[in-house]
Amino acid sequence: MELKDRLGARSVPVMQREPTVAAKPKGELISLNRSNWTITDQSRAAGSPSIFSFRHNQTHCVTIWHTAHMNPWRVSLISVGCFFDETGSQNMKIASNDGDTGALKKRAVLLVLAALLIGVVAFLALRSPVTSTGAVTKVTIAVPAQINSALVFVAARQGLFLKAGVDVVSQPFELGKDALKSVLDGKADLAVVADTPVMFALLEGADIDMLAGISQGRRALAIVARSDRGISQIQDLRGKSVGVTMGTNLTYFLDAMLQVHGVPADKVNLADLRTDAVISAFKEGRIDAAVVFQPFLVKLETEMGDRIKVFYGEDVYAFRFMLVGKPSYIDSHPQEVRRVLNALIAANQAMLANPVEARRAVGEATKIDDATMAKIFEPEDYVVSLDQAMLLALDDQTRWAMQKGLVAPGPTPNYLNSMKYQNLEAVLPAAVTIVH
């Protein structure tokens, strides 16, 4: 069966819908057990946010605040998925794999808990207004001109960096890996970049630390294929040419999609091209398919219509952007770093409070018209956090890179050692949910 959330665009495959728990007054105990998971409403006062405890086998427990800003919302995994929505007072639903016997792996548990806590961060961020901190200091941030950098653009447009006490100078780049290189070359203090280039840099011995995740999109990229090449499903990519920018998260996404759909990676012919070259080669028919991110993705859909097939991977991959910097800069400029984080949290608050204004600010910064932005901008994709899912994703990508021979084989690094969680913890403790 297929369970769809209220956005209609996302779904959890092979899931069984559970009966809805009847809404009850605040203060009454509501409990639902399925596959050793227990969800309990622990609300105590009328008018207060619903407070849920999510527990597995008495070993992992997390409390989340259920607010309007978490709706519609759900977690998606192969073995377990859950979501909450509100109809009147509260309505709880849980979906679980039909064949699930209740023995979930610790890995799945950590992924669920990490995703759950994103809701907590979003809620508490709304209560963390940025405040003036005295003298303004300069910080240079290298930023890819993509919608995944939205919090930086909103903070700049609304003067939140200055209000927090930092004068941010933005260095625009096409790709996150170029922004990362600017930091490594000493030309910028901080950078916004996807997790895959960070993984490659750390494996190659680069001196870089992660400060926070700032976005996590499920429909920010996809595989597009030409219908006139006989491609109607992912399996049809066998023997076809696919354009992709190597050394980025696009490569990992492509391999993950191929693996899920049973296509050996060596049966696909890769063309390593920059973004503009990928788009032109695809439109001109010099390649059969391409991995494309927004806004190029929606523009291709609009221009080429039914001449192309689009394959998203919402339940395969999350497109993460993070804020990084050299340890030497982070350690010697703790005040500046925390001011930047404060501004990004305030931008997250502003985005949730007025998504249209935020959307227009991001569109202006990325040179995307508002009609296109309205199709691709999803405020719930943005939250400032450091969660366990980030570590697990880095581990997965490391194993992939080693198996592909992209990096030398060896033990998987402890990426926690490259996370400067203390700075975000000092600004918004609930945003840090990694085990440390």
C-alpha cells in the first residue's frame, strides 16, 4: 500500500495505514502500540501544544512538541514511518511495514529520532528571536546560488545578520563544492555546501568542520530522461548516457537511485559536465538523461513537458546543505560564528512566519522568477540543526565512495569529530540532537 501525506507530493511505499486514534481532551492519555513503538500524548493543559513521547522498546525515547508549524509532517523509512496531523484537537497516525516483526535495527531507530527532533527545533526556533549584540564584525560566507541556501539569503535580505552583530559579505558560487574550496583556499570564512563534497574533503585530509545543517530537501533534485529515447522508468537507463557533475551529491543521488531500482552503476554511461553543459547537452539530445537540481529541474519540466520523464527520489535521498568552516577560524571567532547561527535561526523563524516574503527574497538572490519559486519553494525544508541523520548519511556516502573506488579504502571516519556542535548548542540547545 502507499501512504500519502497531506502535501500530496510525498509518499511512503509499502506501508500499512493504521486506524486513526480518536481525538481526546487535553490531559487524557492516548497511546498507540505498533511494532514495539509507543506514542503517548502527554499534554497537560488546554490550549498548550500537544506534547508527544515517542518510545521504542523502552530504550530510545524522545519528546516532541506538536504545533501548527509541523503540519503536514511525517517520517519516512523502509521499515517504519509515522506522521502527525491535526483535526480539531489532535489526530495521531502511525504506518508500519506489513512484514515488520517489531525488531527494528538501531540504525532505523536513530534515523526516526533524528527526523522527529527536527520538529522540536522548528518549534523552538520560533521562540528564539535574534537580538543586537553590540559591535558589528565582518564575516565572509561562500554561498552557492541555489534555493537550498535560502536561510542565508533571507537573513541577508531582512537585515538579520546585521541585527545579530555580523556584517556578512557573500561570495556567490554555482556549486557548493566551489564554495567549500573558497574556504579551504582561505578566501572565505564560512561556506554553505552539500554533505557529499564535505565527505570527500574530509576523506582527503582537508581541515574542515561542520557547524549546522541548514536545509534538507526531498524534491530539490531528480533524474530527468528523454522520452524519445525509450526511457519510461529508471530501469530503462541501462546502456544510456547520463549527465552529472562529479564530486557533488548529484553523483551519490544517481547511484542511490540506480541501486534502489536494480540497475548496476556500470551499466550506465556517465558524462561529467558542469550544470550549464548538462542542461544544454540534455536539451540538444547529446545525452539521454541528466541529474538536475532546482530551479533547472522545474524549468526543464515547463519547457519540455511530456517529452521528458522526471524521477524524484523522496524516499531515497535527502538533499542536505550545511554551514562549514575551518577549525582555526571557528575556534578563534566563536562570537562571530554564534552570531551567524543566531541570524540563520531568526531567518528560519521569519520564513515560517511569512513564507511568501521569504520566497521572494530567495528568488531575487537566485534570479528565479516568483512563478517558478512558487512551484519549488517549501519552507519546511529549512531548519538549523545538527542531527544523527547527518552522521548516518555521511557514513553511507563514505562506504559508497570507497566501494566505487572514488577514495582510498579504509575505516569510516568518526564524523562527530568534525562537528563543532558546541556553537549551535550554545545558541539553541534543542537544535543539537546528535549523540555526543
